[in-house]
Amino acid sequence: MTAMSPIETKLVMDLPALAALEPQWWELWARCAKATPFQSPAWLLSWWEEFHPGKLLCGTATVGGQLVALFPFYLEDDNKAAPRLLPIGISLSDYIDVLLDPNCPGAGDAVVKLMSDARWGSWSFEEMAPGSAAADLACPECSSDAVSRQETCPVLDIREARDVESSVPARRRRQLRRACVLAARLGEIHIRRCEADSEHFLDRLFALHGARWREREESGVLADRQVQNFHRAVLPRLSAAGLARCYILALEGQPIGAYYGFIDNERAYAYLGGFDPNFAEASPGAILVGHAIGDAIVEGAKEFHFLRGPEPYKYSWGARDRWNARRVWTKALAHA
């Protein structure tokens, strides 16, 4: 890329063309310091392959043949007069953003200009974490701009931690020690990483997650067959990229807990978990979270993200609220 090279923009409107960008997409993702695994091609290509709920409409910018911007979106219902433009990955992604090369600041405006001519009534940027690239984009002409608070993603600061004991509140340390003692009294316990064997791990995660939710007489997100198919597609890709962190807790060889998370760029993410309700007193979920925090510290992570939702257990680990935002651009009727 040279300083004099022009920015070239293009719309990507089918899966083969989007998939063809994967090598450059990974390179761009790696250059974006605030990008998360939810913006990776592993995650978003898997999501689109499984769900494809509308018409693909992604904007790209290149400079000298190098990808410098990617806006992964789709039109929700092209049959409507003014369909919504929504981000790929919506619903299952805890953080959503566009990818912009930090060394090419004009690329974002160029892609916005290109995509503004498409036939949409509203353009939604969902689950924007603080400091997201989408938050700084200039609103197109003839559109209104509305920003609102969306969901909280509690985060535990572990930058000064030496181990899990030094990173969490005293009460949680006592609870974790008690859980380990209770589990050990039941028999031999063992925790192992198993993202490399994604099918084996997911089979056990789905079973344990389902058992926990059935106890509540609810289904849970993993009961949906398409969601299961998505994870069977995405986990091998994340694992191949070194982003997945999956653990099984076994008691006397029997799986009683599963943890599904990610790690990248000094940030760890606790995405999903499940445990056998018959062993709830031993707190297998807490044991696994503590183990994941400890491993994240060893790997040099500075933050442990509990992701969306204000569940009380997250704050018991010392996590603090960090709010996502929604930004919606709405075209004036004459321009929709």
C-alpha cells in the first residue's frame, strides 16, 4: 500500500465472493487492535453459511489491492420498500463492528458513501463495544442518526493479576476453594482442554447445557438445531486460528461441566457453558470459569470478558459493567 494509491470500493453480494476475501480478511482483522473473534471470517462466514436470513450486502475498500475496510451486512427483507440493513452475526455475536485499517482513515467514509446508495430504510450497527470503529463513522446525508445503550458485557480486569486468587474478590476465592473441595470429595476431578476435538466437545456441551436448562423447564439457545450447526462449523475454524479455549470438567471420567470461550490480543471471552445439575453443589461451572481465568492470566490476557447479560454470578468474580451501544441510521422517506 502506498500513500498515493486511491481507495477502491466494491459491494460484495454473494457468499463465494465474500469467502474469497478470507485470506485478506484475516490480515485486516489482525491489524484491527479492537477487533474480537466475533468479527473474524471464521465466525461470520460460518454464521452466514448457516443462517443467510436475507440478501448479502457487504461493503469493501482496497488500496493497492490490499483490503483496508470490510462492512459485513445484509438486507433483512429485500421485498420491503425500505428494508433494514443488519450486521452479519447479529443475535449470536456479543460484539459487532466493522473492520477498518487504522492506517487508512478515509476507507470507512468511502464504504459508507458506497453503501448509502443501496435501497435500505434503516442501517443498524448492533452491540458496539466502547471504542468501536462503527461509532466514529460519519452519518450519511439525508439520514437521521440515533444512538442508544444496548446490553452490558461485564469485564474483569486481570492486568495486574498473578493468578486467579489475586484477581477475584475474597468471597469468590472462598467459594471457589469450597467448590474444589466438594468436587474432590465426590471423586477424582480432571479438567482438560479439548477444542482440537470440536465434535467431542460440542456433543458434551450441548448435552450439559440442555440438562441445565431443562431443569429450569426452558430450552436455552443451544436447543436450536441451526445454532448447533453453526457451532459445529465455527469451532474448528476458531480452533485452527488459535482463538478457541474449550474445557471439559470430568468427575471419575464423567463429564459434568463444559466451558466454551475464546482468547485473542490480551482478551479472553467466556461465551457459553453448561453443567450437570446433579452436581450443582460442587459448582462445576465456577470451577471451570476459575480455571479459564487462571489460564488466561498465564497467556497474558489483561481482560476477561463475561459477555452479554447482567447475571449476578459475573459480578461475584469482580467484573464491572461495560455497555454496548446500538446506532441506527434512518433514511428520509424521499431517499429510502
